[in-house]
Amino acid sequence: MQLNEETITISLAEYKKLTRKKEKKEEQKKKSLENQGKKVKLKKEKELQAQERNKLNKRIHEEKKRELANERAERLRINATESEKKFKIYLKLLGYKYSFQYPVYPNNSFFIVDFFLPKERLVIEIDGGYHKDYKQKAKDKLRDQIIYKECGFRTIRITNEEVYSRGETYFKELLKSVTT
């Protein structure tokens, strides 16, 4: 097919009309892409805000948990049993650095242990009479396992009777055997 002036010639008005249509389509396409980009950006911003809120909530929860643990530990320190007080003396005489009524934080909870020897990574629990009950023994065993698994601290349990009937030498040997 041969082109001549008649087939190529369109009016200036038609040309402007076609050009405007093409420009309008391109503009609509551009706006559509911009809107999609804005939607994606807005979605990402909302996700980031949600993540920030979650982080803040976790931080607040952790702070409250630690505050509660410290309050309970302080109450337990104030109301220490006679056997705990006596065992503190043994630890001091034997030269161990320890924390008394110390909160540990496995998982999303906390436990307050009677004595914690950080260098030895050892927890010492002084058990009263109610720890002889089989249900309490099961709870103690589970607690000891959680503390070991989550924190890496070994636990030894000493009864009130042992604190009173055994002497400094016994505890020196006991602690030496579990820390070596």
C-alpha cells in the first residue's frame, strides 16, 4: 500500500484530540501506579507501626515483670527464714559471692531462688517442711528443670533440718563437689 498525502493527512484538531487522549491514558496509568505505590507504602508503614507497638508492649511487659519480681524478692528478703539466715552465714564464712532471694527469668515468667552463686552458675534452695509433699516435690523438680534448661543454672536443694544439723565443713564439701 502506498501512502499519499490524503491518507496521512488528519486535521490539527483530530491530532490534538488523539494526543490528549494518549496523554490522559498515560496520566491515568501514572496515577494508578502512584496510588498502588502509595498503598504499598502505607501498608508497609502500618506494619512498621504495628511492629513498633509490639516492641513497646513487650518492653513494658518486661519492665513490669522485673518490677514485680524485684518487689517479691524484697519481701522475701525481709521475711527470711531462720534457716536461710543461717545458710547466709555459711556462705559468707566459705567465701562465696551470692545473691539472696534472686529473680531468674526463664521464658516469659520468673522464679525467685533462695540463693544464686553467679560464678558457679548455681541455685541453692532451702526447703521447708512443705517441700516433702509429693505434689510440691514434682513442682520443685519441674521448676529446677526449667531453670536449668532456660538459664543454664544447676539447682541443689537443702532442707531446713540439714542447715541446722550439718556444719560448715559439710557445706564446704557439698559446694565443692557440685561446683567442680
